[in-house]
Amino acid sequence: MAGDVITYCSAGGVVIAEGRVLLVRKRQVAEVRLPKGHVEPGESREEAALRETMEETGYAALQTVADLGLLTVEFAHEGQRVVRTESFYLMALAGPERRPRSEEDEAKFEPFWAPLGVAEALLTFESEREFFRRAASHPSASNSTSTTTGR
């Protein structure tokens, strides 16, 4: 119905390791994003962030380091106004474990590691650039010395 507002919450991860950040390239449209998705009923923001990041990237050994806060974004989608509350967590790799992604996620997302110095410019949307800046400036981001990114 015209005039309706769709509201929902999303959560995702900013995974930083070895001076790089884990991003996803959407295959159907020209977008580079941070991994994120809907918070499901009964799920915490942190649980959703871990699940969505694992589903979209295949990295299974993730741990949250810091809550990067919330932003509310508004946009039009298919003729409707959408208000989305986004939240992200700074994450680290706890190990090299990967798991197979679903056919749907394989078809939609291509995960890749980008150097911290260029990642912000690659991201399509300002809200995700803001979360990247929050993560990159967090004291824990510079402490990541993991060697499990599979270069």
C-alpha cells in the first residue's frame, strides 16, 4: 500500500585482520558492502551480526570485539519508504575455519579482503563507510595480527 513505511533492524560485522577488512561484492548489482542482514525475531543484534557475517562470507570462527553502535537510514525501495536501524560489530577471526555457504549466498555475494587504506572508498553506502571508520579507529583494530585470512 502506498505510503506505508517498512521498518526493520539489520546487523553485521566489520572483520579486520592483518591490515585488511572483509567485504562482500554483490553479484547482481554493482555494490560493495559490509556483510549484514535482518535481525530475526528472538535474535540479539550480536547473534544476527555473527550469523549474517558467517552466512555471507563463509568464515565460521568469528568473535565480536566491540559494539560499533547504531545508525538509522531511510531510503525508498520499490516505491516504499524504508526505515532501517543498522548495527555493526567489530569482529576478529578466531581461526581459519570456513564453512560452505548456501547456494543463495554463493549466488549473491563474493567475499574478499581489502586493504584498510582503500576499503572505505570501495564501500557503496555512507552508513557502512561510517561503521568502517568506527571499526578502523577502534583500539582493538590495530591489535589484529591474525594470519588466518587465507591470502
